[in-house]
Amino acid sequence: MDNGILGTTAVAQIGIIVNNIERSAKKFADFFGMEVPEITITDTYDKTLAQYKGEPTKARSKLAFLHMSNNIDIELIEPDDEPSTWREFLDAHGEGIHHIAFVIKDMQGKVNKLAEIGMPLVQKGEYTGGRYAYIDSIADLKVMIELLEND
Amino acid sequence: MDNGILGTTAVAQIGIIVNNIERSAKKFADFFGMEVPEITITDTYDKTLAQYKGEPTKARSKLAFLHMSNNIDIELIEPDDEPSTWREFLDAHGEGIHHIAFVIKDMQGKVNKLAEIGMPLVQKGEYTGGRYAYIDSIADLKVMIELLEND
């Protein structure tokens, strides 16, 4: 099975949940000698069609990306108060690493195969040019994974 | 300041603490379509000269490395019961991501500079061909960092 069920072993992102993205973006930028990254906010529900635990959710989050030198982004995420895997993580664990992400093809096929091996979908949504899915891989991999499919 | 205080922005390792490294190494290898990695154990104190919170420690851990395609290793770590940052993490948080690692030069200089900006040394030790240091960067970066210096 080439590169396993995901078809890739390239870690695309390390996703970190934070309480205050403006403060954290500046701390990270200073630490790594980078420009302070732009802070964006995920789209509204009419565009994301986001689902968390099988239910539609209006949850949004602020995002900032720090581009590391080996094709990895550190993604900072500040959730709002609506139901989401981001908010759940912050409430349960506090700030910290929430997921590692992989860019994949055939999102629905991958999500189905992962569910079959005991790694269910937690949250999914659309963004401009693609879609994401968070997978509960914690029992086997000790961390959540995110799938990213770009058109 | 080129690439910040570390002099690099390349993430070399994602370190994950596990309870049972034999089981986790197989789970990761199956998931990513790899050979099950060799499991090694860190050296004894006479070689590591390890210090945890300023005191010598006999702590050892079992290690396994999964080589991801973008020059990142996922490092699995099963601690023993002696005092260490690995054991402290497992007892406090359970299994999960413990650190991200960077390969640096001038270990002592880096450790000193990090302490000056409020990121103290937690644990350090020698391994064949180099040395490591774990830094408490959690307040600013939400995750511990590890420095690796290879001779």
C-alpha cells in the first residue's frame, strides 16, 4: 500500500489552537524571525457548509500561517464559541497542538476508508479552492489528523 | 534576525509520547504504509549525562522514528519511570505530541539565549554524535521545542 491509506506521508501543517491569535502570531513571528502573518477568518456557513459531529455548525475561526522551511506550515487557530473541534479542544485541553494535516486526493473515498478502520470523521467544511476533514485518529496515532483536498 | 533565535525554521521532528511503543510503531507503520521501524533505547546515564530540571537523571526511553516524505521524522517515545520530561508529560497529559524539534548549531549559546527570553532549559543529554535539549517554550509557542545539535 503506497504511502498507506492517505497516499502521502508529507506533513503539510501542524495546527495549534490558541486563545489570542494576534498575540500568538506575533510571538511565533518574532521567534522564527518572520514577518507577522496575516490573520484571516474562515468563511461563513453559506460557504463552508461545515458539519461538526454530523450537524451543521456556524463555527468560524481566525487563522494565521507561518511558513517553515521544509514545506510545513504552522497553522494558528483561534476558535469562536460555536460548536467545533477547535472549541472542544480549547475547552478540554487548553492551548496546544490540535492536529497534523496532509494534502490528499479523493476526499470522500479517504474519509470512507478511514471510518472503516475506526477513524471517524469529526468535522468537515469547504474553503475557497478546496475542502477539509478532521479525523479522530487519536486512539491509534495519539493526535488528530486533518485531510486537505485542493481542487 | 535570520530565521530567528534558532537560526532555522525547519521542523525536524514531531515527538509523540506513547504508552506502548511496540504497538504504536506498528499502528503508525501500517497507517503510513511503511516498514515497522526499529525500536531503540536511549543510552545509560554514563553516556547521556542527562539532566532533568537541573538534576542528573537515569531516565531512559524507547524510541522509534518514522521518516515522513518532507524531511520530518515522527518520533515515538515510550518513557521509563525515572524523572524526565517524557514521564512528566505522560503522567500529566497522557499520550500525545510532546515537542517539535529543530536541528541547531551552538547548543550552549542557543540555550543561554532562550533562557534570556523566558524559555528555560528543562532537560538535556548526550547521544552518540550529538546532544539534545528540551526547552520550556510553552507559554509563547504552546508546545515544547527540542534542540538537536549533531557533531
